Amino acid sequence: MTEPALFIRLYLDEDVSVFLAQLLRPHGFEVLTTREAQNLGSSDAAQLQYAGARQFAILTHNRCDFEQLHETALRDHRPHAGILIASRRASDFELARRIMTVLDTFTAEEVANQLLYV
């Protein structure tokens, strides 16, 4: 059995710029992109399941679908490692700043099964 992670590990949905990973990694954050995981084209449900199975919270711009997936997960008692929904209007640099605030503030346990807006 895998021990729970203390720090939030972040999985970037395919609609999130891979440049964001390059902005976060030098600050010590563990980030995995959909491309690196070879999951391009997978369904949103499959992305959430993949991330959760590896204890990665998922970052997405896809608010509607992931709000629904979160509600379904809660209803069906299916845990996930957390969903962070990011505004499409923010630049990569602004988004990195917002995400670093979340990553520096919360533990992995605190964001598990939560839906956060960044």
C-alpha cells in the first residue's frame, strides 16, 4: 500500500499549458503533464482516475466536466487526490503564482477529495 503524500503532486490536464510545469518544477514542485504520462486524448474521467491512483491532484481549465466528475465521485464514494480548476484568463505566470500559493498552503491530505478554484 502506498503511503499518503504530504506535499501536493500536480498532474496537468491536457488543456493546461505544459509551460506551467516548467515554471513550477524549479520551485521544487512535482508536476506531471498529460503528454509525459502519454494520456493525450483520454477522457476526463480517465485523467482523474489516473491522477488519483498516483496521488496527484489534477489541474484543469475544464470547469464544467470536472465539477460534475467531483460531484459523481462524492456521491459514489470514489476518492480522488483533488481537483484544481484554473481560470483560462490568467497568464501562465499568474497561474503559476496562484498555484504555488495553493501548493505552499495546503497538504495533499487537505486537498484530497476537494474541488478548488485557482
